[in-house]
Amino acid sequence: MTVIKLSSGYNIGVPPGSCTLTEHPVPVNNVQHEVVQNRDLPTLAIVSTGGTIASRIDYRTGSVTSQFNAGDILTAIPELAEVARYRTIPLATILSENMTPSIWQELARAVHAEIKNGAQGIIVTHGTDTMAFSAAALSFMLDTPVPVVFVGSQRSADRPSSDNAMNAVCAAAAATSELGEVVVVMHATTNDDTCSIHRGTRVRKMHSSRRDAFRSLGIAPIGEVEYPSRNVSLAKDAVRRGKRTLAIRDKLDPHCALIQFYPGMSPDLLKAYEGYHGLVIAGTGLGHTSTALIPPLKRLIQSGTLVVMTTQCMNGRVCDRVYDTGRDLLDAGVIEGGDMLPEAALVKLMWVLANEPDKTRAGAMMQEDLKGECMRRSAHGL
Amino acid sequence: MDYKATGLVAGIEIHQQLDTGEKLFCHCPTTLREIAEHNGEFCRYLRATVSEMGEIDRAAQEEMKHDRMFRYYTYDTTCLVENDEEPPAPVNDEALSVCLMIAKMFAMTPVPQVHTMRKLVIDGSNTSGFQRTALIAFNGALPDGGLIETICLEEEAAQRVKDEVFSLDRLGIPLVEITTSPCMHTPEDVQKMAEHIGMVLRSTGKVKRGLGTIRQDVNISIAQGARVEIKGVQELDLIAEVVRREVQRQQSLLAIRDELRKRGASAGAVAGADVTELFKETKSAVLKKAKNIHAVVLKGFAGLVGREIQPERRLGSEMSDYARKCGVGGIFHTDELPAYGVTAGEVALLRTHMHAGEQDCVILVAGANGKQASCAINQVITRAKLALSDKPVPEETRKMLESGSTAYMRPLPGAARMYPETDVLPVLIDDARWNAVVIPELLSEKAQRFAQEYGIDKNYALQLASSEKLPLFYQAVTEGIKPKLAAFSILSTSTELRREGVDMQKIPDQAYLDVWHAVDSGKAAREAIPDLFRSIAAGSTSAEVLAKLAPAVSREELENIVRNIIAERRDFIAQKGKAALGPLMGVVMAEVRGSVDGKVVSEILKKEIDAATTPK
């Protein structure tokens, strides 16, 4: 069908060939927005990986395009100009499900360069589907003295009710705050009144569509931003600005995988992971697979794969010392992943294996807390 | 008035809710709820977004003048789709079928493929900031050569509870929007056309009934005037009055413009000024509360700002509507002052301060802050400039006030308000689907048939045809009940009892049939029907109430009863003569407890009274 826009604004579909193109439209010149930024405000760098902050449908292509210079963003969300001045780095225009470890690395380098270049805070715009993975990846690769804030929108930016503007404004407030770590800033509830600040290694998307999909698991959010006042409050244990010295260790070993165990899972499936350097299992309950999976797991481990157990419960800690299966898994050489989120454990494993050649030492690092991903105490309930 | 001479051109948009099982884009029921039943609430802001063409719609821009936080009430019958927290489900196929049926009844042409659009509405009535709508068919025929331009399938907006609070139960109920061409030229034409379209819609049997389930928007313009869209006319009877008043308003605005020009009036040459200081000691509650009071002089406007342009509305009311868009409560103007606690002294001071002459009008606005007050003053200047311009009737969307006058809502929206709903897939309307659409008999035709077949009065027949109890009527006729009896019970008796407060919903269809059979067989009298219904509505079964009736009496027995009663009341009859019939009727009916037809009683009673009063 050919889509026609009527003068009333309605679109209808008609059979191709039932209408004739008489004239091509005059190409519309994209209006360039020039905005004056306040020199007295701190400088933030906005690194874009997929345009969620200011995007709209391009009628000529039918797809959503992201507009990405400071002018476009400030035109779309004028309140941002009251918080900081901005420079913009378009890194990628991808849907977040197409994110790869190599783009995480590029992102880490870009953020590092911006901080080195004097940015007092970083905002990373990111699709929400895999935002938690990227936030965890940057947490491990970067030591940052300034806030690195991931932000996105659950409801598309082309709707008046989009959460993009409030999330972006709250992200900017967090990025100019006293914070000094990698975080995700998104709606705290369905209301347009508060955003939560989540630690990059403890956050997970817990709903497919709601604004407040992002939740800190195992800990409370490390801060919040009120809207529209933009007041930021930080928890006591949130890492403060300047506490860490800027550093980057951007190596990742992409030969790692994450699998979820389910009843009846065929041991043959593990064959696909032969030759992998690392494997995270999201096991049942306290961290279990079926007994049938233990021999192939043992073979994997003996051939050099580091296997880390996490729990698909998302909340709580792995303990493979309670039941027989667990003990057998430990005997086979599986490493308990503590209370790490499966996704954070995967990213950490990629980072650890790339940075620590010694397997035993690497295994030990998987159980150490590097960036808040492993809590010593299970203090927080569901 | 000779409306044709005014150049009146009018069209209507009819919005009719459909009675489908589920909402248009989610699987919630289409049930309206009591506000008190809400089980949660949340709050949101909305901001205008650019269209595909990169523009912001002017109506949306207007709503953005003032940041507003909207609150929404949720129910156990609403879901994340109404909350704008989940993408919409595919278009409800039942609603689409009803819409196609209506389109076919108007002999319209369906679009080959339906595309759902987002119509930008950021007044809070849609959580998403847009109303989903799809063009389904176009070019329909109306009586007298009228034309329907389009029929669209839309989702209903949320109901405003108060100010910025909305209830989500109504949001998403399917409705059809029927837009006629500007083919009407008198107020009465408009009303008649609305009635006709309403009748066609009800003929489907698939539309919601009751107040608020159908709303008319009226598009009106006169020569030299402008197209104005008046929203939300709920009562059909008011349509003609709304049209008459809009003609009056447009004519008045044209006359005011001419007068202003004659006077050499001007607006906006002098900017607004902060006059907060002047009112430091004021007794006016509104001004005392305000943080910032701004004023502007409208040169040559004196007397015209306060001139009535339609009942209860002045040019000042129009300015006030514009100013409210900035969040202020309204305006004061010197045509109406001193009043509202503002003294003559303060007015004189204000005039001097603003260098206002006799011919000038000074406008005051009271704002919560300087930004709000200056926004409002600028709106007043904008409206005043329009009053002076070549087009003194602005193209506007207006809302109907109770009496039939109207208030400004926002500029007429343009095509820029439409944006494709990317979350809903297009739907094909192929020949097979269109050909399979069966159209029902029109109520008007049905009524004509009833009148002929059953010998019922035409008005009754039309009411009956659109009655929810029509299936019951058919059943009764099939069972051999006299059509007139059934029709009378369903229409008159029920209505009277309902007005009395009887809950007619409690009477099952079978009870109606039982009562009618009893009347037909002579076991119960016609007069007994209201009483029988009252008892059934109060909780008795039809068997119980019918059993309580006195055993049927023969004519001979009845004559004896009547004679006895007359014998006992000789004096009364001697005194009243023929007028004794009424009171005695009641006495006899009480005796026979509804088991005899009142007609027979009255006949016998009349004969016996005659006999008793005629000198022997």
C-alpha cells in the first residue's frame, strides 16, 4: 500500500498505482537551532548512542531520526539550559539491542576523553533495553571522578507524555551533582515527580514498558532527583565527586556468555560454549542447575572456561553449599557469584578475563567487590 | 432573522460512543465508574512535540503557555494502556465493524487501508498527549443533498473531574466521529441534521445511550466572519440556539471592529506596565492576593470591552479567556470598574498612572508572578489587536457554556497536529470485508413499519423502534399480546413509573409478559398494570402479585357490586350527580382489586349512576 497524507493530516493507505506522483516535495531544510549557552554553568558532555532525547519520525524515510547537536536538544528540552552548558558527542545511532562489547569500549574511551577534556559530568543517552549492561561495562572499565549518567526514555520522545524530558533534566542535575560514579537516572515511579539514581552495577530493567522500569536490586537507589525542582539527594554510600582518580582499563574479552538454566535443559546445549573463556549461569534458587548439567560443566571448566553461578531470582545471594547439587557444582569448579546480577556478572567476567590472565586470580576477582556489584552483606530486602 | 442573508454556513461533527465489549486500543471494559471508586492516581506533565513536518501545532503551543501538572484517577477497570505505560493493542475489531456498518448506512466509501494517527491534544484529557484516531471512510450522503465528509474511529478522552484532575474510566472507549460538509444554512437545519445522524447511529443498536455518550461539535461561520468550532454540545435541543448565538457573536465582533476603526483605536502601541504598587492598600480580594499586577491601556476601546456580544459574554470575556491561558484567573477592565472591591479612587489613580483618556479602556491582570502577569497582558493585547484587524472574528475552537453561549478554548488546530501512531499496524479493508457488512433497518423505517403493522401512533412507533425494550415488544407480539398494550406499557407506563422513582431495571422481561397475558385474558385490568409493576420492582414475583388479584368477576357479579356500592352512597350521588363517577370508580376498583378492566367498570358505573340520578 502507498501511504497518502491528506490535507486534514490523516494518513490512509491506497493500492500502489491508484495514485500518481505529480511533483516531488521541495526538500525541507532542517532548521538549525542556534542557542546561547550560559558560560557560568558547568560543562556537561552528552554522549549519544541512540537518540532518545530528541528524536522524531522522518516523514521522508518513515523511520525515527535522532537530532543531535546541543541546539536541537536545548530546543527540545529548554530546561536543560538552566542546568549546564553542553557539548555533544554522537557516538552511535543504534537500537540498544544491537549494542556490542566493542561499542561499550568505544563509549568508555569517549567518556574518558571528555572527562580528561574537562567535562564536569557526562550524560550517556542510551536505549533502555540494554542500558544496564552498558552502565555495568563502563563501571568496570572506568574510574571516574565525575558522574557518568546513563539516561533514556521508556515512552518514545515523539509523544507529549514522553519521559525523555524529565529524565534528561534529572540526568543533567545528577551529572552536575556531588556524585562520582557510573549511574542510571530514570523515573522512580509512574509519576512525573522523582527520578531514582541507580548504581550502574546494581540496576536492572524490570518492566517492559513502564516509566519506572529501572530498579536497583539488592540495594536501595543511591540517590534521587526531584522534579521540577531538580534537587538531588545522595545516599551516604554513593561515591562522591573527586573520590576516584580518572583511569581507563578498556580491555574486554568478548568470548563470554550468559545462559539461563531451566528444567529439562539439554546438557548438549553446553557444547555450544566449548572454547568460551567465561560462562555465567543464571541458575535456579540458590544457584542450581540440574544434576545432568554438572558433567558437561565440569568438562568446560577443565578445558579452561571460567564458570560463574548467579541466581535467576535476581534478588538474593547464591549459596551452593546448602544442597547436594550445589556442592557438586562447586566440586566441578563452578564459582559462586555472590549476589551479583547475572548481567553485571557477565560484563564483569569479560572485563576480568581481559585484564587478569591468571585463571585462579580471575576467579577470585569474580568474588571481590570492584564497583559495588558484590555486596558483602545482604542488607536490603525485596 | 434572515440567516441566509448573514451568509451562515455550518457543519457538524458528531461524536458517538460505541457500545463495544472492550476499549479501542486495550482490553479493558467500556464501563463508566463513580469517581469514588478510583483505586489509585498518578501525575504527569505534557509538552508539545513537533509534527512530522517539524512544526508545533498552534493549538498545542497555546496549551503550553502554562506548565500544568495533571492528575489521573485509575480504576480496577483501567490498565497500563490508559496510564500511557504500555503500547496500545491492535484496533478493536468490533469497533471497526460498527464503524464500517455506519459508513455503509451513509453510503460512504471506505479507505483501502486504515492508518491510525495521533491527534495532538495536550490539555490533559489524554495521558499520552494525543488522541488516537483513524479515518475509516469518506463521502457519505445526507438528506436534502447534504454531505458527510468523513467518518473516523477515535478513542474517547478522559473525563475531567475538576481543574487538572481526570478520570481514566472513559479514556479509550471507542467513538465514531462523523463530519459533515458545511452544508447547512439555518440554525434549524443544523439541529435537524444532528437529529437525523443521531437516529441513523442508534439504528445500529451498537451505540452507547444516555447523557454524554453523544456530543456534537458545530462549525459555524458567517460572511466576513470566520470558521469557529464549538465543542461539546451535549443536548440536541441546544444546537439551534448555539448557532443563533454564534451568529450574534460574529456580527457583534464585526460591529465592534467597525466602531473601533471609526474611533481610531489602537492596541499594543503602549506596552503593559507593572502597577502592583498602586494597589498596595486595595480592598479587592483578588488584587490583594496577587504578587504582580500588570495593566495595559487599549486606546479607544472604552465601552466596547464591556459591550455584550452574546448573552452573558462581552469582548472583555474573550480577552479574559485568552489571559487565562497563562494561568491567571481572568482580567478586570475599566468598563466594569469600580466593582469587585476596586474603588472609584483606585480606578482614577490607575487611569492617571497609565495616562488613559476617556475613550480608553485599561485592563488589569493579577498574576502569581511577573512572568505570569506579563504573559496574560500580552495575551490581552493579542486579542485586542485581533478585534481591530481585518479578521475580527478569530478562527477558534470554543467550548459551549451551559446557556448556549461559548468561551474561547484554543486556536483551530492545523494539520500539524497529526502524527502517525507508529505502535498500531495498519488494517486492510478489502472488498470481502466491506461487502460482508450488513446494514440494519433504519429506526425511521422501522417506526413507519410499526405504525402500519401494529396501528401504533407514529411518535410512539419511533420511540419504540429506538427502545432498548424492542426485543421484548417483538416477543409480546409473537405471543399474541395486543401491540398497543405492550407499546403503552414499555413507553408510557415505564416512563411514568421511572419518574416516580420505581427502579424499572428490576422488572424482568418475563414479568412484563406475565402481566400482559393476565390483562389480555381478563384476569387483570389495564388499570392494575402500574400497581403490578410497582410490586414487582419492589421485589415480588409476577406470580405472587397476580395471585393476590381478586378472582375474576363476571359481568353480572360486577353489576351487583356496583349496585350495592351505589345503594350505600345514595346521598353522595344525589349531591354530585354525574361527577360521582370518578370517586366511585376508585371504590369499585378497590373492591375488585384490579381483576376487572376499568373500562367495563366505568361503563357499568355510568349506566347505574344514570339510572340512580334519573327521576323515575
